[in-house]
Amino acid sequence: MRRRHLVVIFSLFLVIFSFFAYAEAYENENKFETLEIYNKAQDLYKEGKYDQAVEKYLEFLKLYPDNTLGVAAMYYTAESYQKQGKNDKATEYYKKLIDKYRKGFWVDSAKENLKTISLRK
């Protein structure tokens, strides 16, 4: 009887351990995927492929709206639009960034770019 209890306890331990190991692996896989999408967007931006970069940044923002890289993704989305001459879309995303994040380096840069856009009108 005692041996049966030990087997049950050991089995439960294995189930719980497996669950936590799976959860950790899943989380690490998602972190890699998150960086992969963001890095692909950055590569496209650096190559001057702004329309494709926008698609990747928007994919990133849709999949990971609360990720810490979200502010940068939103900024580069706006800047990519601006570099394509799509100033209305750029303005939209700069304003979204300012409204969502309120302060910081990216917000200050977005405000400066909004000034530049408004001077060109």
C-alpha cells in the first residue's frame, strides 16, 4: 500500500514537473518568435523596404501588443510611412505612440517628427 502511494506521488510529481517544463519551453519559443518578427522588420527597414517593414511591424504589434519592443515597433511603423511620403499614416501612428506611452525617448522623437510633418504641409 505504501509503495502504491509513493508511485502515485511520484507520478503526480512527474506530471507537474512536465507541465512547468513545457510552459517554460513554450515561453522561450514565443520570446524567440517575438524577436524574430521584430528583427525581420528591422532588417527590412534598414534595407529601405519600408512597405514590407510596415507589414512586419504591424504583425508584431498585433501579436504582441504589450511587448516592451512595442513602442519602437510603433515608432518605426510611423517612420516607415513617413519615409514613403505617407504622412497621414505616419501622423496616425506617431499620435498613437504618444497617446499610449506618454513620455520617453520614443515619444519625444515622435513629437519632433510630427513637427517636421506639419511644417511640410
